[in-house]
Amino acid sequence: MKLQPDNLDVQSILGYGPGWIGLGNKGVAEKIEQSVVIGSRGEKFNWDCPNFEALTAEHFSSIAQYQPELVIFGSGSRLRFAHPALLRTLIDQRIGVETMDTLAACRTYNILAGEGRRVIAALLIETVPTLQRED
């Protein structure tokens, strides 16, 4: 699915599909195929979390240092809520957390980033299994 951001001056998500997102920043596009954290102020780092079951408190506490007003957690292909204990660092610092599936998180991130909000999207990009042929 192609997404169209309003404000191209901020890092934006340009597209999404099974196992990838397209990220654009000031005219440069990049295809990302692993879980990632991106922010409206240019933050971007690999989020070493291959799937929902691998989430730890450290995954979320690594985001707190950027002091966003809101973290949008994209939980993968379906909506799943992280246990509140995993979010404790964000909660203690009064950083809002919204959970949605990754596609909805991509759309919401673009809207809020385009409005100039200090937002971070923590996106689970699940690996798409490859079919093995038997010859």
C-alpha cells in the first residue's frame, strides 16, 4: 500500500507491504525489511525484535531517551498489546503509548509527524516466510 505524507520535510513512511516499509526522508527513499524505530525529528534505528513474542522492557526503554510526546507501537500484522510491565519506563516518564497494527501505525505516524508532533513509531516488521520447493 502506498501512503502519501502531507509534510515531506519530516521522515515519512511512503509505503507498506508484508515484511517491509518504505521510508522517505528529504527526497531519499529506503526499503526497510526489519523492525525499526523512526521519529519525526530524524530518529532512526534498527529495533532488534524479530516478532511480538521477543519484546522486552529494554526494547521500549531504548525509546524513552528521545523524549517523544507519543510512541506509536506497530504490533505487526495484527493488533496485540504489550504487557504494561514492558512499557513501564515510558509510563514513568509520562510518554504516551498507542498500540495498533503496523499498517495503522504507519498511517498514524505520518499524520502526527506531518502536524509537527514529537512522535516516534516503533514498528514490528515481521519476516515473511519463504516457500520452499520440493524438487
